[in-house]
Amino acid sequence: MARYFFGRLISTIPVLLGITLFLFFILRALPGDPAAVIAGQTATDTEIELIRHQLGLDKPVIVQYKIFMTRLVMLDLGNSTRTQNPVIEEIRPRLVNTVLLALVATLIACILGIPAGIVAAVRPYTWMDNLVTILALFGMSMPAFWLGLMLIVIFSVNWHILPVGGAGGIEYLVLPAITLAAYLIASIARNTRSSMMETLSQDYITTAHAKGVSEKVVIWRHALKNSFIPIITVIGLQFGSLLGGTVLTETVFAWPGIGRLLVSSILGRDYPMIQGIILVFALLFVLTNILVDLIYVFLDPKVRYG
């Protein structure tokens, strides 16, 4: 296990290098000058050139990339061009908020999505199955920004139950977490139903019923346990996507997360901050996939990694 884990970590290095290469050059190919944004509309050409020199943007792109990679090896993501603070210091508190939001949304999705999928699989082609299918389709079709605005109108503007946005106590987490969880609930429910129906059709399930094993034991101990690997795969992939896909939700609810920071950094042409955030997203997604692979071993003893 340890050898496999470290092997996977090493294999992520070329992936992250490719991301840095693509990201670095694509950012500098986009229109817009960070120096002009920082200097303001009334700045002269001389002032803009001075800022470009201070930021190192007047050097060849290859030289800029070499400097960036040299700092990255030392775990230095540089300083923000807007605040002049270290990028890692700007990212850290916002990353905590984003991970917290993603964890709560994933927990809500698992609590609601897995039982819904089980009910639909155990009672296929009944009104319960049809209801789960319709709700899942509805959840996967709703744009996050629209659902977020509707929740704000209902629970904040009309009923005054929950805050409109911002961060604070647990009540500030409810609406953005539900907004994020809606798609994930639908995805988990559909995959749980599909995996459970396939497992329930196996011969050993029929044998268990023939031996008089109760339906609850068959469903929870035999069928669900053997159906869990595809479900865990979906949960892991969706959780990794949530870490980088909370931009709209964080913007709607003014949640101080890393997605909202990414939007403001793009608008301000803050290259170091954009590069740092994307790299953190990529690393978290890769680590999530590795964690999911490790969970496979504990769920299925037959799984062995070379």
C-alpha cells in the first residue's frame, strides 16, 4: 500500500508539470496587461512600463517560466500582484472555507442520494423508482446559480430563516451546501440505483433469498457492500470536482472561498494568484483520486495493486 501510494504521488509530477506549462503560457497569451490594470486608467506609459519591470513581465516568457518553476520547487507560489501578499497566505484561509463547503455538500448528498438510489433499485419501475428518477433528472438539470438565487428568495428574502450570504456560523453553510449538493445527490442516486440493480440480479443474491436471509440483510450487508466501489468512485470524482467547481455558488452566496478568489484574480489579471489556485485545484483533485483508489482495497480485499 505504501509503495503504491508513493508511486501514485510520483506519477502526479508529470501531470502537474504539464498543467504549469499549459497554464503559464495560456495566461500570457490572453489579452490584457496586469500592469495596466494595477496602474489604473490614468497611468502613463512610463508608469505602466515601470510596473511591468517590477513584476518581471518585461522579461521573455521562457525566463519568466524558469523563475516561476524555481520558486515552485521551493514551494513558493510568488506574491499577488494586487495585494503583494504571498499567494499561499492568500489561498490558505479561503481553501479551508471551500473544502468545508465541499465536505458538507458531499455529506448531504451521501445521506440523501444513497438511500434514494437503494429504494429505487429495490422497487424498480414503481412510483418510488419513477419519483427518484424524476427528482434526479431535475437535480442534474438545474443550474447552480439559479437554484442558489431561488433558495435565497425563499429562505432569506421571504421567510427570513437563513442569511443571504457571507460566512459565519453553521447557518451560513446551509444554502450554499444545498445548492452544491443538488447535482451530487442526483448523480449518486442514479449510480447507486444502477449499481444496486446489477448486484441484486446476481446469483448469490438469489441464493441468499432462497436460504431465508431477511431482505434487510441481503440489501445492506450483501448487495450494498458489493455495489459500493462504483458509488465511491462517483463520490470521489464529484468531490474533486466540487473543490474546483464552487465558483458560481461562492459568488452567489458571497462565500469567501477559493473559487470567488479565482474570479477576482482573473478580473484583476493576477497571474501568480491564478497559477497558484489552479495548481492547488489540480493537486487536490489528484490526491482525491489516490484516496479513492486506496479505499477500494478496504472495500474489496480482492483488489490488489502491483
